[in-house]
Amino acid sequence: MKNQYVGDIGDFGKYSMLRAFVDAGVKVGVNWYLTENDGSNDGKFTDYLKKGKMRRYCPEIFDALIDIADKKDKSVTDIEDSGILPGVRFYSDILKPDGTPGDREQERSCWFQESMHELADSELIFMDPDNGLLESDDPTKLGGEKYVLPSEVESYFIEGHNVVYYCHKGRRPYEQWEAHKSFMFERIKDAKPAILTYHKGSQRSYIFLIHEEDFVKYRKIIDRLLSGWYKIFSEEYTSKGNPAGEEVGEAIVIEREDGSRYTIEKRADGRIQMKSSKEPNATRIVTVDMFLRDIGF
């Protein structure tokens, strides 16, 4: 995260997602993984605030970002002080790339340990790096300050926190993206997966690692978000699968004249999930009543 990103269209989705957990009574902590501004145009995608079409999804956050986004010296402190994420704990120390490799390794270790202390009371910790997950534990890697390390995700989880971290598909081909989404679940075998992808601006994904005892509660929050933000947030899956979403019985496959295929399955949690060959990474999940209404019954 950089201060220059505050208020852009990705920020709106991110804070709205976290607010859904706050409103459900979850104690949320945020590690900004804050890095210094770089002078680029990133973070200037705020025209959505002038158009107003997105306001209906979360008016309180939308209105607050209108006031914050145009500030010349906007920063994450504005978000922390705005009240849009009530009760959330924040860790906002800047992660710098200075010094020798040994210096950077030591500084990062101290920086992360301090975050563990600051966010110790959080049930869900959100990790907000610039670029996502680094598939190694080398903090000295060039640009490593822009990534979360696997060991950091694991440390939060082992301490009893549920974890969600930001990442994006970027230019990865489908197979690489599938492997990347599943990376932490191969490392933390008992973590339950959930992945939300936000489709405004560049694609942004949020990968959740959830303790088994919290999974049902978190799953309900996620399902409500998916329903209220249909086609703006969608769900993706990992090679580990989704315990609540395992299909039961046979799937119904509908083939259309244009060659596309739609698969309809009943989930183990009693809902209906629908997939399209046009969007292989997106799944719509609805109740049976909503499904019947959609098809005209």
C-alpha cells in the first residue's frame, strides 16, 4: 500500500469488504504493508467518485472517500481517522528497502514482530502489499517490500488469526494463476480457503485463510457480500477446493448456440452455484429461491 493509492476505485472495494466483516462483529486488524510513494499515476483512478454509480453499494465509505481522495497529502491516516472502519486496529509503519541485504532482513523481522504485537487482538488480519505474495521467504529480494512473505502469512495464522491478503493476477497465464492462488494452502494444510476478486479497475483478489472453527461464520459474510455486490465481487477457487461449495448430485450442463456452456450444481451448503465457460474463474452462488426467481418461477 502507498499513501497515493488512498481513495482510488480499488480502495473503495477493499474498505467495503472489510466493513462487511466489521459489521458482522469480527475484530479486524490491518497491516498496510505501507511503502513510500513513487510518483507514478497509480492511485489516481478516482473518477468513479464523481460519477456516483458505485455509491449505492456502501454510501458511508463512498462519501468519506470523496472528501479524502482529493487531498494533496492524503494518507492511510485519513482512512484510520475517518471512522469508516470502526474498531479496526491498524499497523502503519513504513516498510523501507534501505541498507544492505542483512540490514533489510533484520529490519523486516523487527517490523513484522511489531505488527504481531500491534494486531494481537485481531480475529482477522488484512495484509495489504503493493503486489501480493512473494513465493519465497527472501526479504532481501529486490522490491521485496512490495510483497508479503509466506512466513508472515503463516506466522499470523499460527498465532490464531484468520488472514486475508491482497494479490492480483497481473500477466500470469491461467495455469500460473491457479498455482499462485493455491500456494499458501499447500503450505498451511489446515487453512480453509476463500478467494474474492474485485472487478472494478484492475483485477484485485483477496485470498482468505480461515480457521475451521470460524469458517461457517466467515462463509456467511462472504456470501452476503457476493450477493450484494454481484458481478463486482466474484468468487474464485483453489486446487484445494471449497469445503462449503462441494457439489452434491449430478451437475446440469446447458450448451448454447454460441458454444458456451453453463454448469449448474447444488452445493453442500444448500445453495446453487452457476459457472460459465466464458468466465471460468467466476462462480455465481445463490439460494434456491433466488435461482428459481432468476429463471422465471
